[in-house]
Amino acid sequence: DLGNGRPAEGVRAELFKLNEITKAFEYIGQDLTNQDWRMHNLLNGNLLNVGQYKILFHTEDYFNKRSLENFYPDIEIKFKILNSSQKYHIPLLLNQYGYSTYR
């Protein structure tokens, strides 16, 4: 959370994978960010295989708990796994009125 200079603990996120046949995103799992802004159970025991995914961060609840207004109630990040043997870390830097991400 760039607004307070600390990790945004307690943000719920859901992970989905694109089904190449139906072209619909299918639910994989969800988790809450911890005190280090990490999630250890988002994959729900699944592996990230080659394909397209999205993470949906539910940020409105996080800011509402802090009595702060926010512009983005949810933040969706789509990404591709190109090589399943690599590690992927997809950080989200956020504040009440903006966000950025990178690999």
C-alpha cells in the first residue's frame, strides 16, 4: 500500500485460468495477503501450467476497513505463463487512486 508505506495485509484475491476451448476463465483458488503482502495458498494445490491467468484483487474491502474512499473497487491483472519451470512473482503496488504491477 503506497499510501501508508506498508504491505496491504488482508486483501482477498482470486486466481482464474483461461480455458482455451470455452474461452472462459475458470476459478482456481483464493487467498488473503499476509503481513508481507504475499499469498501462500492462492494456487489451492494446483500448478501453474503454460496458459493465460488472471488475479482479481478485491481492494474495496481493504480500503473500506480503513475508512478510506477508493477509486478501484477491484483490480484485475491478466498474465501469461510462458514457461512453467520458471518462478512467477506478480506484485501489485496500490493506493486509493491508482496501482501498478510488473513481473
